[in-house]
Amino acid sequence: MQKLGEFIKKYSHVLVFILLEIFATLLIVQNTFYQRSRIVRVGNRVAGMWHKSVSSITGYFGLKAENEYLAAENAELRARMASSYISYSDSVFQVNDTVYKQRYSYTDAQVIKNSYNQAKNYMMINKGSSQGVSVDMAVISPKGIVGVVVNTTKNFSTIMPVLHTDSRHSVKLKRTNSTGSLIWEGGDYRYATLVDIPTTYPLYKNDTVVTSGLANDFPEGIAVGYIEDYTSVQGSGFYSIRIRLATDFNNLNHVYVVDNHFKAEQDSLMKITEGEDE
């Protein structure tokens, strides 16, 4: 209490000045219409700017929940696409019975760790075996392919992305359906290399490259990238094609894990077939 008294005594002149200013302002507002309208207008402007700032901040923090909702919705929509189903048609006595069975389903996930400037890059997502994710499942982004699941725990998974020198994926040219392999030789995360495309097929810059659907992991037709430039490898009969990747690995937040419901059956059949050839 003594300190408060000392403070008032020390700054009494300042406090009296502030009180007089407030009193004078109140007199002006109450008795002069023009000044009152000006002060009210300034007050409304300040209040409006304040509420706008608060709204922007709260809206920003609400984007995370909104993005998660949109990712889940997109996963459901992808699962409903015609390319996610297999058609079975049986014709008996001219009566056709077609049944569609779902081949692919999608689980949305968030990237929580990511590298893209090493020779052997990996990323981690926040979904694991408890959410139905298992090894060898394909992973895509809203823009294109990402990679393949290589390890899982109950709630997390690691992915070998396209940006790994050991990765190799079956792809094709959308315009000609000519198939080849996508590899990454290191360096710039924006580009990869397409090999095994015969020189008998003409190429054009910006030709679209998509997944072939031949490897039992990625659905057919998922965007891979676009031809940036190419050369003919002398004496091989094949091109070496530089691809501008569709997925931006430097800005990757949400992905979709693809579950091929027929993969185990297909892989088992291939093992039996390969065993018969030995």
C-alpha cells in the first residue's frame, strides 16, 4: 500500500493529465456530433481490424482439421472410382450377370518425417498395422505416385519413395502405352529417369507418364510425371528419358496408402508359376 502511494505521488502530474484528457474527450463526444462520429468511426475501424486479425489466426489453426477432413473424403472418393474395381462377367444362356468387386481401397495419412536430398531417402507416416497398413502397399499423393511401404509398427510406417536409388517402378507413356521402368539416380528431387522405352516410339516434350498397373501395387493410370528431355542410348535401341515428377517431394503433407485386395492372390499365383518353370 505504501508503494502504491509513492507511485501516485511520483506520477501525480501524469495521472492528472490523463484524467483531464479522458474527461475532455467525453465532453467532446457528448456535445459535438462531428467529433463523436469521427471517434466512433475510428473505434469501429480498430475493432474491425482486431476481429479480422483474430479470425485470420483462428482460421489458420483450423486449416489442419479441414485438411484432414478433405484427405479422408478424397480417400473415400478414390475408392469409389471405376479403376478401383474389377468387373466379373458371366454369360449363361444369353443372360449377362456382371458383378463389380473392389480391387483398391485408400487410407489417408499424414507425412511426419521426410527426406528428399539424400541418395537413399525415406519418409514416415502416422498410420501403421493397426490402421490396416502393411509392407509393399503403394503410396500416392493427390498429384501422383510417392513410393512403397517398407516397414510398419502399430501406428507408423516408413516408405521408400521414388527418390531412392534402389526404387524401380513399372510405368508407361500415356499416349502410346509403351511400358518402361522409373528409376532415380540421385540429385535433383524434382526429376527421375525413365528407361526401357524403345526408340521405335516417337517422344514429345511434356508427354505424360503414368503407372502401368503391371506390378500389383499402384493402380493403373496414376500420374508419374512429364517428359522434360530425352536422348537415344547409342547401340541399345532404347531412350534415356528425364521425367519431371508430378509429386512435389519438398511439399508433401498428406498421402494415400493403397491396398490392393488381390495382391496376395496375384503374388501367390506368380510364385507357383515361376516354381513350375524351375
